[in-house]
Amino acid sequence: MVIGNHTQKYTAKNPAIKWLTERFVTRLDGLVACIADDARPGTRPLEVGAGEGVISRKMHERFGTCVGLDLPDAGLRAEWRSRPGPHYLHADAEQLPFRDEQFDLVVCVEVLEHLRDPDAGLRELARVTSRHLLLSVPHEPFFRGSNVLTGRYLTDLGNTPGHLNHWTGAGFQRFVSQVATVREVTSPYPWTIVWATKA
């Protein structure tokens, strides 16, 4: 199981990775802004797979609160100390330590492709939100194709280490629609982001 980012995309020096990541975060932020407009005051956000805490910190700044979680890792704890505000904790995405509908918004960015049981993970994400899901995964086959074109992970046909699951854009929409109604989809290359809501 890969913990944190395999590539340090949020602090990348490579101009292409930096540009793609900034565009991805801008799109994600735009959807969070739409959700904030749609949400009631006192929205409680959760980020599952918080990584270095970049997205959790942004949500804390927007909503005044945020819980971010990831698997146990000393490196992540050091990153979290550099991004105070959110309440960070360690937990497993397939067995979230929260009651049903404890949060109003659950964000899960670049995690589902790593899970041994993505269906269980998706059900858990849906279980702990009362309303909104904001989820992203690599958009295949473009993500792997980009790796091949740049000469990365060639012996694995471009598959990034730790990526156990792969979705096309349409396939990911169908996957998410098992638990919620898809409201909006955006595909900032090479990712797919889905905003969905529970009834």
C-alpha cells in the first residue's frame, strides 16, 4: 500500500506536473465552491486520504473546520504539522471510524485506485456523508499512457506503483452512481473528478 503521493505533485519542480496539479486543484476548488453555495451553514467536511494536507487545509480555510485522515505515516504527520487547522487522524478508508452521516461533505482525492476493495471504500465514503461526495481518480487510459510517453513505469505498462484499480471517465461515473446521484463531472487531464449527492 502506497501512503502519501508517489510523486510529490503539490511541490513538484517539474513545470508540467506543477501546471497539471495546479489546474486539478483549481477545478477541485471550483467544485468545493459550488458545494459551499449549495450547503447549509456549519458544513462539516472530511477528507479521506489527506496526504500532505493541502486539500484539507483549503477546506478548513473555506468552512472553518475539516477532518483529514490517512494511513499511519511519520512523514505525513510532519507535513500535517506544517499545515495547521484541520483535525488530522490516522484511519483506513475501508473502515472509517465515524458514525453514519457524520459529515456533510466527503472529499476523497486519488485514493480509490489504491484500495484493495474499492467498493467497500465507496460504500464507507457514502455512509459517513449526509449529502455531498467529491471524488477523483486517474483518468485511464490517459494516465498510464502519459507515464509511458514520459518513460515511467515501462515494465508495468505505465501503471503507477500502488494503483490497483483503473477507471475510464464514464466507468468512474457509473461506479460513483451506485451510491449517489452524479451532479457534475470534470476531467482536468489526466484525472476525473465527480461531484455526487445523496438524496
